[in-house]
Amino acid sequence: MNDFNWECRTKVRFGEGCVKEYLAGLVEEFAIPGGNVMIGYGGGSVNRNGSYDDVMEVLESMGYSREGNAAEGKMIVEFPGIMSNPTLKRMKEGAELASLMDVGLIIAIGGGSVMDCCKAISVQAKYDGDTWDDFWMKGLPMKHDIIPCGVVVTMPATGSEVNGCAVLTNEETKIKTDRDYPEMNPVFALMDPKYTLTMPMRQLKAGTFDILSHIMETYFSWPASDNPADDVSEGLMRGLIRDFRAAVKDPGDLPARSNIMWTASLAENRIIKTGKSKDFEAHNMEHQLSAYTDCNHGEGLAVLHPAYYRHIYKDGLPKFMSFADRVWGLDREDYNSDEEFALAGINALADFIKEMGLPTTLRDIGFGEKEAAMLPEIAESCFISGGAFRPLTKEEILEIYREVL
């Protein structure tokens, strides 16, 4: 194994009714004294699933209100309208509001986009410089005080509830990227699986594939030999495939939804990344597709992964063979060579993507001639992963894009 540092400061409370049971105590523990509470969310989903009402009920029982006196530190400051693929501009609008209203705690209610935006707001609100340039681009040390940020998870996918990663899109430069700072870990995460039952099926499928993608992006990286982190990843992938099928078959299957929700966290709380180089080139390629076209992240990943793996599998052959064996249950004796066996595992992944009703081409996710013409520029804008089995060239990225068009 490679050397590593690991930490996760997030307090997790998981289960039905956890917001009503635990939120008040967590607000008392983490809110800056005398500060107001900001709640960030997207649109109507927080009303459909009941999370908004649950949070408001708890805050109001503590004496916070939307009409309160901001100077007294008991005001609820609302910041709605956080979009999928949150933009740098929207984040800065939230940071300005948090600074103006003397916010002492931010609560993100939603999925990965809402969580990422609120985590970034917590960093920018008390920072005199440009967080995008200093942190997202340069990766400078984060030494200033930030506003505590907690999350109420309603859409499992990104695992952002248990790490310091936040993805933002700079609309001016057409760059979508992330940074992971321990300082940005949410101070708490409240995870009630019943909130996920109102998710549209399309979002369930895209989000669950994103979870699988996170595990694979770490699994298919150095070292390729057996190690504890990959042992955990193999179990997570097998379980997620099982629960994915169950949730698609019966959208009301709460045990399957609960398993998916916690698997998203286990995929991204850094445990399976210990000692691994981490690839995430497929994410780099998808980030730029969505930066230019605002396509759905999970669907873009479903399109890209099999094609990408067919380009690199020979460079990490032992791990792709383990994938075929330990995740898909294939038998090496049924194949003529190690390479054929490894490819069978990738084909099993591709078949599963089709089985789950996910898109398999860029055209399936809305790419037309206009978007196809942009592919050379998009490929040129991609970051190259240093943790991959083999770093791609920009030309090869364009080749993959065209293969899946």
C-alpha cells in the first residue's frame, strides 16, 4: 500500500426521523454564538420529501425565525435556487449573503450540488481573497476561519456529506473541478433514507451510478495488487449492484434505498482511498462535458466508463481481472486469456448500465451536432489524472468522446 493520511470529522446521524431527533443538539453544538442560520437548497424537492419542513420545525422550536432580528442572531436566512452543477457565480452570491447576514451556521438541504455549493459558501464568506483561484485552482493551504456547515442529505450520490470535496463550475472559463480540504468537511450529516423515496427514477439511476463510479475510480488505480481498501471496494460494488437492481424494481424498497444512501457515504469518506493513487479521469472527462453542456453528471459517467476502461485495462490488468472475478462472478477458466477475461468484466459493467436503463451514448443525453462540434475544445480543456493506470493524452480523450457519441 501507499502511505496515506486519513481523517473525517463529520458527525453522522442516520435513520428515519433523525432530523427531528438530532438537529437541535447539533445546531447548539456547532453554530457560532450570536450568528444566524442559513439554509441552502435547490427547488421543490425539499418540499416534496418533507426535509424543508422538518428543518424549519426544529429551528423554529429553538427560537429562530424567517422574520427574526438578524442582529439578535436568531434569524433563518434562506438561500434557495442552487442548481445542478453549481456555478462559481451562484456560490459567491451565497457567500455575500452569508457575510451580510452574519451567518454562524449553514445547513445544506439536498444532494451533492447543494452540499458542494454550501460548503464552498462557508469557505468564501469569511475570506478576503478569491477562493476559486487560491483553493480550487492553486490548492493553497486553507488557514482562515470558515463558517461551520452541516448537511441534510436528500439525494444520495456524491458522498459530499462526509468529505471536504466541493465541485464548482466556472462559467467564464468553462472549467468544472473540485478540491478536497479536510476543513470543508461538514460538521454534521443528517441522513434520513425516507427523503429519497420521492426522487425521480431518472435521478435515482444517475445518482446511484455516480456512487458506483466513485468506487471504480478509486479501485482502478495503483496499487493494482490486493490491499484492504480494494477489499472494501469490492464488497461495496457487489452490494450496490444488488441494491440498485432492487430499488429500480421497487422504488418503495426502503432497505435498498437506505443501503444506497450509506454506500454513497462509504464510497467517499476517504476510507477506500487510503493507500490508493486514485484515478478519476472519467470524472475529469465528464466534468468538462457538463461544464460546456450542463448534461447530467451520473448519466455522463455511465456513457464514458466502459469506453474509458477499454482504453486502459491492459495497463492495470490484475485489477480488471479481479473486477471480473470478485464483482461480477465470472470464471477465468471460461476465457482464453487474461485480457479476454478482463474485457468480460468491462462488458458486464456495460451490460449492467443497459439493464438499469442508463444512457450509453452522448446522443442519449442530448448531444446534437452543435455539441459534437464542441468535442475537440472540450477534450482540450480536460485535466489529466496523475493517479490513473496510464495517463491519457488529449487526443485519446477526444477519441473516447467520439467513440461514445
